[in-house]
Amino acid sequence: MSKDNKAAKTAGDLTSHYQVILSPVITEKATNGSQHNQVTFRVQKSATKPVIKSAVEKLFNVKVKAVNTHNRQGKTKRFKGRVGFRADVKFAVVTLAEGSRIDVTTGL
């Protein structure tokens, strides 16, 4: 079994690359990462690092050097006596190989 097939098999229901990569993150911190050839994406919570790497390489036709992920827990928010919850979010910081570039300002 090849490495790509193994990554696709572990994805479960994440058959499409567009289901893995939800949106780019455009914040000051994420923009500063572009100086180090990094791009930050919001990804599906069940996505693994090999699946994220495969999806970015296929969607943007670039070579990925490394993928780092982190989960942000949703906050409890109170407004006018009511209680609400923000959703949990998973982010992936993708480091691109030398010479590769993604322009996230143009969208997916």
C-alpha cells in the first residue's frame, strides 16, 4: 500500500480534499508565518497530518515540508442572561518547501 493510499484510507469520510481544508486563516499571526513559508488553514476536526498534507499538495500543486496542528477549545459565552458555546476548531500550520508559495488572499 502506498503512502498516499494509506493517508486516504485513514481519512474515513474525508474523501474530498475540499472537505479536509475548510478555509485559510487570515490573522496577523498567520500572516507573519508567511515570512517563514508557512500557511495556516482551518481544517476538519477528524483530519490527520498525512491527510492534510495530501490535500494541500493536491489542491495547490505545492510541496509540503511539514504540518503542525492544534485544537482550539470553544468558549462559553453569556449574552443577556443566555448561555452559548463557540465551536471547537482545528487549525493546521503548513510549512511549504523552498520555492513553493500559496497566495491565500485569492481564496480557495
